[in-house]
Amino acid sequence: MTPAPTVPSEPQRALVLAAHPVPDSFNAALHTQVVQSLLGRGWDVDDCDLYAEGFDPVMSEADRRGYHDVPDNVEPVKDYVDRLRAADALVMVFPVWNFGYPAMLKGFLDRVFLPGVSFRLDDGKVVPNLTRIRRLAAVTTYGGTRLRAMLCGDPPRKCITRAVWHVCRPRTTKYLALYDMNRATDAQRRRFLTHVGEQLRTF
């Protein structure tokens, strides 16, 4: 028997970061499934489609020079920092390209996961600073097989489950991946969509 979804006792906010440029792609369908599943569970969803919002992923010279100047370093991306700080859950929806994040998502992490935001430096040691985020998930697709990704070290999986996990220290972490997208059938894609919905309804 499938467990009944648990509904938060009070409204909590989930920040959904989506990073795919094509609005009728399978990744866009995953994005829609994620948002609908979270809303169905009772979450207040902040749906951040980085391409649709025109986020600038490029770190400028000024950004880099001011990177460690807490708290002024947040000014160029303050709206995004505020949205991140308000989140109780973070869900990232993206394709894996060349065994890494899309440049749009990587740029978001570079520009928004700043000192004083995602971490603090204590005598050079990284101290987690996004501990309001108690649930972390990634929903992603790979063109190649799981074996091929593993032979390359599967950097996106490790970045989510180690690096992003470290600055949040969430109670729950999910990494939901469809490998071998280049040969996936319609039935396999439908099953993965269903799987994502089921996982996030009990998130």
C-alpha cells in the first residue's frame, strides 16, 4: 500500500530551480511534475525557471572582486538570495550536459551561493549557512548510461549529495535520475515522471 502523503503542519516554502531552455522538452515536463506534486502536498512553491526569468549566470569582474565582501556581496543578486534564504526545501530540476550542470545552473550556484549566504568561513573552514533548508532534491536526466556516468565520477550526483548537501545539512535528500535518455522509450519516460511525482508527494 502506498503511504498517504504527509502534509506540512503549516505552509512551508519550496524553492524549485529549473534550468532547461526548451519549454516543450521532457525536462520541462519534469519541472511541471515537480511543481504540481509539491503544490498537491501543500507546499508554498517559489517556481524559479532560470531561463524564463533571464537569470544572468556570468560572474563579472566586479562580482568576483566583491565575492568575500559580506554582506555587500549579495547586492547584484539580492532578489535570488532572498528567495533562497526563505526556502525550507530546495528542488533542482536540470539536464546533465557533458557530465555537469547546465551553465545556467552552475552560474546560479556561483553567483548566489555566496559567502554569508550558503556558507560562512571560520578560520578558512566552510560552515553550513543554509540550514533552514531541511529537504533537498534533484530531478535530472542523463543522455548516457549510469555506468558511463559512474566511470566519469558522476559529478552532478556528487555535487548535490555532497557539496550542496554540506551547506544545507538537510534531513531528507533525494537524487532522482533518468539515465540513458538517448535511448529511453515513451514508456520509460512516463514511468520516471510517475516516480518523480510519487517521491515528491512524500517529500
